[in-house]
Amino acid sequence: MNYTAFLFFACILVGFALLRVKAIGILVGLAAFLEIVAVLVILIFSFALLYIGFRTLFSKTWR
């Protein structure tokens, strides 16, 4: 089983959770930065999951 795919999926979920974080106190100044980081995390790990999926599909090792 490919545990890397599960790790990448967990990272995508963390990115979505980071988007939902409310900026309070010290984090108010970092709100825009956290949003950018969250979007980048979601994009990077989504593409990584797509790459793993296509690589597995075309190598025919998924059976």
C-alpha cells in the first residue's frame, strides 16, 4: 500500500484547515501569509497526488 499518498492527502486536508483558521491576536498580521501558504500546500500536494496516481495507472502496478 502506498502510504505516501495518504500522507499527501492528509497534507491537503491540513491546507484546507489552515484556510479556515481565524486570525486572532498575534496572527492578525500573518493572516494573508497563512492564506497564501495554505493555497500553496493544497496545490502542491494535489499535484503530487495526481502524479502518483498517473504513475501508478500507467505502470500497471495497481492491480
